[in-house]
Amino acid sequence: MKAKITILFLLLISLTTISQTDMLSKGSVWFNSAYPISFENIDDKIIVMMIWNAHDPIAVEKMHQVETICLNKFNTQLLSIQIGDANNPIPRREIFSLIQRENLEHPIVYCSNLDQFSGKKFDGSFQVRIYPGSRGIPSAIIDGREAVVLCDNELNKLWKDQELNKKMRYWQIKDSIETHWWADANIEFPTDISQWRNKCFFITESNHHRVHKIATTGEIISIIGTPIAGFSDGAFSTAQFNYPRGTIYDDTQQLLYIADTYNHRIRACDEQSNLVFTIAGNGQHFKEEKNSTDGGFEAFGFPVDLALDNEILYVLSAEFNQVFKLNTISGVSKEVARLPFNASNGERIFPKHLEIYGKTGYVTFSNGAVYELIFDEERKEKDVITQKEVSYWYAHGSWYYEPKLSEPKISSVCLIGKVLYGISEWSNEVFSFKKKEIKKIAGVGTDGWKDGDGSSAQFHSPVDLTFIDNSLYILDRDNELLRSLNVKKKKVQTIPFKSSDALLFGGNVVPQGENIVIEDVAVGEGAVDVIFQIDPGEYQLREDGINFVLLIDEAMGELESEIVTDGKIKVKVDPSKLTYGTLQIELIYSCSHPLRPEVVLRKQAMVTAMLTSIPGEPNEVTLTFKPHIVPY
């Protein structure tokens, strides 16, 4: 009898373990979905849940690779999790910025913890959980360096399971923020800045995979690369990059070097011939920490930034947190610094930006800390070209600045004389360091856009900076602007980007777009007039000939006009002739903010109205919708 009870008890434990389901923590908030959804209630799809750290470039690349694997697999639904701090919630605008910067085309949920998730814990970088229509019971939990390959293998097994797929529905949850359309002069979410002879800047637009050459007046002189991710050498107008980051110009060689991050390559750009070519990397990751590479076509993992000093090109690699010096002729690299993997509190961190000045260097990290490098150890190596023994300097380092809980985090730094300047994309401020003591010199600590005195100026996620004459030039990422800060007068001024004839080979990129659903619209019987009214809020619609509207299906009805006038679009339609009563229009229009009339934003939106015919209801209805437009 006791044996039977024991077996029953063990079976009960087993069943309890098997039936344990993953749940999202209470208060989790969904974004980028046209419809309200809940992870726990999706039971007719293969769910691929990705948990990733937005500050980890390796995790972000893996997320994009899983996106590619699942492309056009309509029985599979991608979802992303971001871990948030309930005591310090992320502003909605920051979340929209992430969706657009990374071109996310699937729903994303923010939750405070993963305490109700079964199995192995999230290590802070990247994890995939696969749920084959089983209401929160994962068939696989995958992380580690081979996570993408293992995820691909697991999904292919599920996609070949005919019995499973009979139960799956072939539909997709639409994203509510359309992240890309076609290429434009307006620079979206600039990420890195470097100089050209104190006269121009090179500004990287990572999410559109290209680099702009900008005059100090803001005029766009030229563009390097197409707005489509890929890998291709050749002419500036056809070359392809994949999330390029840091750049540096070598005046001796007259070449611009680019850290092509997700292609794992270092590229060179010759402005005389307008050609791009590769000098290091073969598209593969580092599989382990490397002391050196032997040639230009060996792997080079996650180059995120570049520095040039005394004609030596330095590369910051985020794969294993290392700094290399790179021979631009042979492609041979040698490690010159090994950086911390963890902050003092044990948090896994990732390098963001690199600056080197003689025998001193600075690296900023994803936790907002600054690490100081001192090149104090002389080492020997054999030059691969001359075969002669030559010396080089190896660096050792220590924390220059580690922010405590209430202290500002630093995104990037720039040394001017003996003063180190830093900016914070988190607190939207500019600081100076004198003898490691931090002092705010501009910004009010909240996001916004305002010029003038530094004490009242506003930024929105400033991410990188450089120095010319007496001014810091700051990339104000989420305002999509270049700002100058005179360090003596403490005055902030905006330098708007301006298009030029150099852009004629390109088209335009819609900065923002979205799917808008208007449900439960009651109308009368027979033919009715549906008026869509755009409420642009503080923005102004522009009558510049760009605006137009299309019916998704010509059978839906007749447009009174294909031009958006006063924000109104009128459609005559018979709801009884519509499939499921669904009326859809797609519109593209132009708008600008009164404070920045010179910057024109293109907006694309698909608007869906769910119509129901009810006797006695009016035969004309006005539907007002307010699109999401960011930033001004």
C-alpha cells in the first residue's frame, strides 16, 4: 500500500512539474501590436519568445537573426521581452525609439521580472523560449553562443510536424509601428560621430545601415551605403553595411574606416574613387578570446567603435570586451587591452565607445561607467610585412567613473586638454570631469528639445560627441539632431540636417508608420460616408504634393479625394459589401513641428475601420485618429 502511495505521490509531482506554465509578471505592458494581446492566451501559434538586453550588441544581433529565421512563417509568432524596473519605469517614448531604431516588426512586452518562468534563468544577455501552441509550456529553452543555430533546428522540427501544424492558425499579430519604408535625407536615430579635418562630420545611421558626411552647417554632402542591410563592397551608392557603428578618418591614408558591427568587418571608404572595400573580418564571430588575428580575412567579432592615434587604428570589440590595434594594410590585429566583463556589482556589461589620446584611453560601457586605459607595457611583435621585430604598447586599466544608483550614467566621452567631457543618453545631460569629479554643464535631466543657456537646454538621448574649436558637437539621437555646445559660454544651438543634390540617387525613408484599428463603428444601412480625420496634435500637416491615400482594396468603395486636405479623407462605401465589414485605407502624408518647420517628416499609416450596419444609425460618420509621431 505504501509503495502505491509513493508511486502516486511521485506521479503527482511529475504531473505538477509538466503542467507548470510560464507566466508574465503582473503589470507587464505590451507594445507594437495593433491588437490587445496576452502571451498566456495564445494557444494556436508556435510562439518564439526572445528575451534580450537592448544594450548588448551581441544579443540584439541574435534577435535579428531569429527574426530572419521566422520570416514569412505565418504559423509562428515572434514576441520579445525586455526587463524593466518597476520603480523607475521607462518612458513610452524611449520604447517607441527602441522599436524604430531596431526596426522591430513584432510585439514587445516590458515586465519587471521573470519569476514565473520555468527552467533555466535568463543570464542577462539572450534567451529563446519556444512554445508550440501549449499555453505557456516551453518545448525548448535555449541560450548560449549557439542559441540561434539551436533555435533554427528546434523550429524546423516543429514546422515539419504535420499533426502539430494542423492545429496552428496561419495569421500574424500586426506590428503597430511601421519601422521603415524607403530612404530619406532626414537622418533617423544617429548613433556615432567623428570628424573630417575639423570641417565636416561623419555621422552613422545604424538602423538604415549607412554613413552620412555632414558639413558643420548641417548640409548632407554625401551618403555611404544603401538603406538595406547586407554586405557588399563597391560604389558608395550600392555598398551595403549591417548596423555600422563607429567611424574614424585617417588623414594620412585619406580613408574613412567604419566598424561594420553585424557584418563583423572593418570597412574602408575612399572618397577619391567613391569606393568601399573590406580590410579586416570575414563575417564570422570570435569563438573565443583572441590575442591576435593573422590576416584580413580572419574572424573579427562585433567591432563597435574605432579610434586613431599616431597613425595606429584601434578597434573596440564587444564580443569579448577587447581593444585591438589593426594593421590597415595586412588586416593583422593584435590585442592591446582586455576590458572588464562585469561591473563591480557583478552586472554583465558591454563596451560602447572608445577614445584614445596618446598613452591614455577611455571606454564607456552599457551600465554608464567609464574605464580608463593606460598604455604602460611595452611589448614586441614581428611585423608580418617587413618580418622585423617592432614594439607596441599594451594597456592596463581601472574604473575612472562607476555611477552609483543615484548618479548619472555616461554614454560617451571626449577629452579637451585636461578636461574630460561626457554625455548621458539616460539623463539627457552633459558633464565635465576634473580630477574625476563630475559636474553638470548642460541639460535639465528630462527629455525634450530646447536651445539656449546650458542650464535650461534640453536633449533627448544624446549618444556621442566630438570637439571642434570651442564647441562640443553632440548627436542628439532621439531628437534626430546635431547640437553644438560652446564649452566656454555654455550655450546650446541646434544644427538641423539639410538635404542636398548629393541625395538625388536615393529616395525617402518614412520616419514613422503604424497600423491603426478603429473598432465597433456603427453606421446606417446601404451606402455611407466615412470621414477619416487625422489629429496631428502639435504637428502641422503640410500641403507639399507628397500626400496621398489608397484604398487597400478597390472594391471597398470610392475615395472622394486622394489628397489629404485639412487632415480629412472621405470614403463612400457599402458595409454589406465589405469582407467582415472591414474598411482599410493606406495614407502617406507630410508633417512638421512649428518649432522645426525646416524638417519634414513623412508619415505612413494603415487605418482599419470595423463597420457594423445598424438600422437607424446615421449614413455619415467621422472617425478621428491621432497617429504616433516622434520626435520633433
